[in-house]
Amino acid sequence: MYLVTGATGGLGKRIVRLLRDRDLPVRAFVRLSSNYAELEQRGAEIFIGDLNRERDLRKAFRGVRYAISTHGSRGTGSQIQDIEYGANIDLIDFGKEAGIEHFVYISVLGVDRGYRDSPVFKAKREVENYLQTSDLTYTILRPSGFASNLLPLAERFRSTGIYLAIGDLNNRTSIVSTDDLAQIAVDSVKVEAASNRIFAVGGPEIIARDEIPKIFGRVFNKEPIVLNVPLTVFDGVRTALGWVNPDLQQSLGTLRVLLANEFFCTSDEIHTLESTFGIHMESLESFLRRYLVSQES
Ligand SMILES: NC(=O)c1ccc[n+]([C@@H]2O[C@H](COP(=O)([O-])OP(=O)(O)OC[C@H]3O[C@@H](n4cnc5c(N)ncnc54)[C@H](OP(=O)(O)O)[C@@H]3O)[C@@H](O)[C@H]2O)c1
């Protein structure tokens, strides 16, 4: 049995789909308020719980061999601490207690650069350290930005031709196909060379951010209108928000880190990934074309 947290998220649902396509048993950890009907229809066992409740986490491990932690928090302050850090520490402890064989953790590219302004990066770094010294067999995946995040922006571009970007458009990225990442996460427990390893996970090409509207333009055969908001404007809004909501200001630190820095994998890292997992990483353009025809998200 596979336990998947964040099973209704962009990545988690793809992991559940893949496991069910392979006819493997999966327990999807979801909240009562989550949209989990599709997972149920695909034959996943639905476990209703809250990652904040230790009791739920412990119970969810009954009969589990492999855990894949994909959840994340869109909240602020203490919610980030509880979900990104606390829930993962509990999952590691209870997984160990339950004698699971492998723990797959979704971290983030650049987590080891010590960004102090981002509570999410800090939490993920601490979880990585905890997992590495836990005696559990693990795989840590450090992905760049997910291609699936761009689908709503692409849809907006389709109708308006407008692409809104904050920060330096020359910053480079290697956006990863969320489907490739799901496959790597699932295969991590079976590929021997993935045990007790950390992998940077990105798409096959390094692109400057100004390439993204050009790709949209090619996909929809439309000349892009790019609106570029300087990072200083974002900083001003964030500071103003801090006067009324300091928690929100702090949690926007993660977005700022993402906007202000480059997140891409080197060709060596992609080669390691492709040879270890026997996968050919999909380009952003191919991902977008595939989804914007099939309409699945
Ligand atoms: N998106 C990216 O570009 C990116 C890049 C690098 C790394 N990552 C990391 O990759 C992972 C997956 O990201 P994603 O974009 O797929 O996440 P996502 O779409 O934001 O999904 C988050 C998931 O966590 C669940 N969750 C949150 N709080 C919960 C709680 N208290 N109890 C139970 N479930 C809870 C959500 O459930 P509900 O449906 O109920 O809200 C949802 O299923 C995250 O760890 C993220 O930090 C993401």
C-alpha cells in the first residue's frame, strides 16, 4: 500500500492517477473539504484526515509500505510551520514506527541555498535533514517550478494574449512536467539507485522567463503582450501588507524568493535523472500542447 499526502494537489493527484493506472493500491490522505471524487473513482482508498492531527497521521500508516509526501501549505505563519514542517516530521516518525520500506519527500530546488526570507524553504531544509538522519530509506526530490502551474496562465493568455510577469525576465528556470515528476516520485521506491539519494528535478531545457510568453504564443499562434512588473513594486505592496498582516508579509517571502532568483537544473543533473529513472524529460511546450488539447489539469 502507498500512502500519498497532498493527494488532491497538482502533483499528488497525478501520483495517485499513475499508481491506479498501474493497478497499485494507494491510500489518498485527504481532508473532508477536499475535492477527492476523481481519486475515489479511480479506485484509491480515501482516508479522511487532517495533517495537523497526529492521531490521523498515525492511523493512516496501517498496512503501508511506501509513503509519498507531496502536501504543501498555502497558508501563512504557523500554518506553514505546522503543515510544511510539523506534519512531515510526524509522517517520518510514524512511518518509521509502522516499519515502512521507503519515504519519498518532495522538497524544492534551491532548498540548500539558505534563503532566510522563505519559511517554506527553511521548513523543507529541516525536513530533509530530519529524514536523512531518520534511518528510513528515502528519496528526496527537489523540483523546479511545475508546468501545471502555468496552465491557468496559458488559458488566460489564450483569451487575452496578455502575459503578466513580476521581476527579471532574464532569470532562468527549467520548469518540470508535473507528470514526469509524478513518475519519478512513484518509481523512486522501486529504482534501487534512487535509495537514500537527493535529485534535482527539472525540465530538459533551461529557459529565460521571457521565453514562457513566446512558448504560449507558439502554442496559441498569438503574438504575446508582456506586462512586466518590477520586483520593487512587489516589495512595496508586500511592505504595505505587512502593516496590516505581518503573517502574510512573512509568507510572501517564499514568493519573493521564487521571483527574485534563478531555479534551473544543470544538464548533468538532468542526465543523472534520465539515466537513473529511464525517463526522457518532457519540454514545457510539449506539456502545454498535450494539456491544452486534452483539457485535463
Ligand atoms: N508547485 C510548484 O511549482 C512546486 C515547486 C517545487 C516544489 N513544490 C512542492 O511540491 C509539493 C506539491 O506541490 P503542489 O503544487 O502539487 O501542491 P498543492 O497543489 O498546493 O496541494 C497541496 C495539497 O496539500 C493538501 N493539504 C494542505 N493542508 C492540508 C491539511 N491540513 N490536511 C490535509 N491535506 C492538506 C491540500 O489539500 P486540499 O485539496 O484539501 O487543499 C492539497 O492536496 C509541495 O510540497 C510543494 O511545496 C511545488
